[in-house]
Amino acid sequence: MLEHGWSSPTLQSHCIQLPNGGHPLGGMLQPEGHSRFVITEDLGLAKIHRECALMSAIWRPTSSHDLGIDGQIEFLDEGTVVSTGLILAVQSKSGASYFQRVDENDILYYPERKHRTYWGRIPLPVLLVLYEPDSDSLIFASVKPQLHNVGPIRVSRNSVFNQSARNELLRIAREDVEVFSPHEALNKFHRIKLERGGGRVISGIEFLLASVDLKSEHFSLRMCRITSVFDLLSTEASFGIGSRDYEYIFRCCLEFEGLRLADSFISEFNEVWFGLEMVPDITVPLSQRGLSLMEYLWNHLPEFLSLPAFAHLGFSKIEDLGHKITDFSQQESDRLDRSDRIGMEPR
């Protein structure tokens, strides 16, 4: 252990003495860079602790042997000491260096492979919280929905970790327990089949391409979007809609809702589909899952979309067919908006 009376001026110039009570190390001498790192880390953890208290939650730090989780947040019923049973695991990173990699409004964090593996295995939703000392602020992101991507974890600057974020954090604690696999989700849509005239078979993948507006990041259930796919399939001037078509739409909608790819729309869907016996006109924002699923689909389109059903259109590249489906469905939706018709249609 270093004594106060050392004689090395070189070592002395690179060390500072922390005041007693300022840190668990008390008056022990530490290299200046190390002490700044420790203090910044402690400031970040203290900020998390404070914000948890303000949002009726308990911050429970990891006492030792941190393998990639700095602590847990357990939520209480507001105004009580009764636990909701909802818990988040938290990985905290503090310091300006974590805010240097930026893509538009997102901070990019590149975790080590061992942390990715650990986060995927732990049976809790995992939250990444970044602390910026200059602004004394925290931002956060749910980790598990992003683990499928080998790239960075994206943390939006708009996702501020404070008491106003309680509802969003509760949603994450409820929903993001399991690692979401876009590949497995797309396989579920791919297994939903519909045979139209001439033996042409499509799957739920065409439904996704027609119903998701990536520019606005919304799921748009509109009959005109679905019939735009049927129109592309047809070689005739007109075509009919039958019970198998409605079953196809119904199964795709249930899969979309069940996978939580967008804000929940099941109540409105059931009211219109069963109550009014009409195809609803519903537009809801995509969730992070929905965005990651569509990104994965476009990056692996040849695996899920095939040309034969649309061979009469003359496309030689899958990507061109995919863009044709999305562009044509958007054109039909825009045309409906310019008309006096409502979006809902009888079944």
C-alpha cells in the first residue's frame, strides 16, 4: 500500500488524494484517470438510484461479481411499498466517451460478445442506461429486442430515464422478457398461405410488405392495401374476394398483434371485424420489434419472398418485386385518402 510520504515525484504527479468520505476508498491514493472514472461511474449509479426513488421503484445494485448487470429495478405500486413483481436488469455506462458514436438522434453502444450472450440468457428484460456527466442526464434503451442485430445497441436521446418514463419502463418489464427473433417471426408469416387464381400462392410476407409503411413507421391495415396484392397477382381485369381471402387477412392480423409488432389494436379490430362484420381501417405505430422485423425482412428478402406467383409481371430481382408491392399498396392507400370513401369494407 502507498504511504503518504512517498518520494517519487513522477508517481505523485499522476495521483490525487480523495478526501475521506468522498468514496469507499477513503483517503487511499489512486491514479487521477482511474479516480475520475470511478467518480463518474458512481455519479451515474447515484442518479439511477435517485430517479428510481422518484418513480416509486427500488434500485438494487449488484453487490459483487458484476458479469454485465449493475443492478435491478423493482417497481412498486405508486404510493405504496407493495411490489408490482415487475423487475428490470440494468447495465449502466457513465461518461462522455459513450456519447461519441452517434447516428442522427441515436447514441450507438457496441457491447462485447460476452455481454450479448449474458443479456440474452438472463430471464429478465435488460435495460442499458447511459449517463452523460456534462448534462447530468440519463438515457435508456431496451436491450433484448435489439440483440438479433450484430450491430450496435441504439439508445435514443429522447428516451430520458426519469420519473416520466415509468410507464414505458413498466411496459418493457412486462413485454421484453424473451429475446425476439425476427427470423422466427417471419417464418410464422411465411407459413400463412393463400392460393389465388391460377394456382398462384402467396404468404403472410406479402401482407407485411403491403401493410407496413416504413416511411412513417406504422402498420396500416386497409383493405385497399391487401387488394393491391391481389391485383398484382391477377392477370384478369377484375377479381373477387372470398372467405379464404378473409381468413388470410384474419390470420395475418392475429399474428401481427400476437407478436407485438405495433401498438395493440385488437380491441378495435374485434369490434369492427366481428361487431360490424367489416375489414377495419386501422393505423398504429410500429414497435421496436416491428421495426427490427421489417429491417430483417428487407435484408433477407430472397429467403422469404419468391417470384413465381408474380412471374407475369416480369421481375427478375426479388428486391424489385418487394418494392413494387410496397409502392403499389401505398399508391392505393393514398388514392383512398383522396377519395370520399371510408377505409372499412364489408366482409
